[in-house]
Amino acid sequence: MRAGTRLLNGLVLGAGAMYLLDPDRGNRRRALLRDRLISARRTMGGAAGATARDLRNRTTGAVAGLRSRLHHDHAGDDILIARVRSALGRAVSHPSAIAVNVRDGQVTLTGSILEAELPELLERLNRVRGVAGVNNELRVFRDPSHVPELQGGRPRGSVPAPLEENWPPSLRLAAGLTGAALALGGFRRGGVLGTASGVVGLGLLTRATTNLPARRLTGIGAGARAVEIRKTIDVHAPLSQVWALWSAFENFPRFMTHLREVRDLGGGRSHWVAKGPLGAPIEWDAVVTTWHPEEVIAWKSLEGSPVENAGEVRFVPSLRGTRVDVRLAYNPPAGAIGHAVAMLLGQDARHQIDDDLLRFKSLLETGRTTAEQGKVTLADLTGSAGQPGDIR
């Protein structure tokens, strides 16, 4: 067993050394690793500070709440109004449609409310400290279509913290420690129950570390929004020339190394072939959803695509040329977890897009760039007009 562990450790160390000491790309990989370590250290420092503040504030609130329960609450009417309005904001979708009046601890409510929200509101108000009673004079409506003050609004409701998309720092700390303990204990114990406990612990640890909901971590039910990427680059070239090159999708594989082929199918539809992890091809069809020349292009993959994705690119004239704002979202196999695994295999989508945009910039500014197929010039590509860097 020990010999097998030593062999596995040796293989991992050897693979890591080959990856970082590669004569062609080793310098870049080491620089990226250094930048990630620095970023992780800063992120961990900020997270530690936020967690400490959250714990301090929650402790202060708990102590204050306990103290108020041990002593009679002598809050004045103005304080009670503030407490009641706070409860309103958590219970109803249109708190501004309700007027609150307090006298000697008696709360009077007037205005309009949706029928479905009334029970929770009254339950919440009866739990507010200092409230002696509630006089309900509200007008109740089942259908808000003819009640202007009940139009729009955001539905309210009490959701337990573990079911929220964004966990507070204190909950993330507790969940992370619990997950780490479950994973360590489960995998050490072995067996079916131990392995199951370890898997649950790893999932809980991953959820706490990333603060991403389960559907984005696994990709199940996340649509195309499991991983979102936004990049902005300034190109010293006129807007018309930048648009001409980008809007000709068939050019992309010439300077975007993760793409093998883009074929126009007509009617705003296109067929894409990309290079996936370990070089395996991934194919899908996409359709253009927005097309405003020299302003914006948006697209999404068609239903049934192996990798759901969507994107939007905006083009804005700037003092020295054109600013290109790229927003991408995609759902790789296994969601954000699959994205992390792909990063470990050298398929980091964020850095691939960075490299692709730099080659795009070089094409327009110097008229040439270098991709996997070799040197590419602007004159070789279809849909490009004018001379490189020709800003008018």
C-alpha cells in the first residue's frame, strides 16, 4: 500500500514538473501559477476579514437579542415603527403600499396587500419585540391587475440560509469545516458509508469554498450559466474594421486556438467544432439572437448541445479605436466542477479567451499574428477591410 502511494505521489510530482518546466510553455505556466497564488492569497485574506466581521456582527446581534428578552422592552413608538417596517420588507412584495401607525405598542396597518402575503405578515409582526397587538385594516386583493400600488414588486418569503444562492461568510466557514471533517473522516474509514460520507463532505467543502449553488457546481439545471466570463479589450483600429473581422465567424478558427471549425448554416445559424479536454472534439449549433451592425452581437447554442453556451459582444468607439466587451456563459460537463477539472488539464477557458483576444488585437493593429497553424495575416481572412491600425 505504501509502495503504491509513493508511486502515485511520484507520478503526480513528475507530471507537475513536466508541466511547469516545459521548454516551450514553462515560463508562461509558471507565471500564471505565480499570479494565481498571489490572487488566492489576497482572496483568502479578504474572505478571512469578511468572515471575522460577519461573526462579530452576528454575535453582537445575538447578545443584544438575548439581553432584550431578559429585560422588558421599553422601545418607543418610533422604534417600533422602524421594526415593523423592517418586518414588512421581508414579508410583502409591496411594502410601500402599507401605512404603519403605532401607539402604546398597538400597531395599526392600513393600505393594500396581496391575499397570499397576509398570513406571513401577521405572523411576523406578532413576533416583533415590543408589539402588544396588531390592528389589521388592510384591503386584501387576490388579483393585483387593477390595483396600481400592487403592480410589479419582488416576491418575498423566508428562505433558510442554506438554501440561498449566496451564503454568508459565517455559514461558509461552518460548512467548510464540517465538509472537510466529513471528507477526511469518511475517506480514512473507507467502505461504502465512509466513501459516501467523504463524497458528501467534498461537496459541502466545494459549495462553501466557491459560494456557488449546487446547480452551477454540477451543471444540472443551470442552463448556460454555470460559468460566466467577462473580458474587455481596447483595439487601436476603427469600429468598422473591428466589426468586419468579428462578424465573420468563419475566421475564428484561424486565430482562436480552441476552435477547429465554424461553418455558416444560413438564417443566423452556425455549426461550431471546438477542441475539448485532451483534444476531444466538441460540436454544437448556435443561433444569433441579436445583430446590430457595429454595436452588438449576441448568440446562444441550440437545444440539445453537449455544451450549452451563450454570449454577447458589444463594440464601443473609443478615443484610440474600439473597445470590445465580451460576455460569455457556458455549462461544461459537471458544471463549475468540470470547469475546474478542465483548468487542471490545461484547458482554462478564461486564459484561452485572453490569448484569443490578444491575437485578435494583434491582427487588427499589426496585420498579423501567430496561431497553432502558423502565421496568420489580416489579408488572409475574409470579411476584414482596410489596413491594420488605420484609424479614421
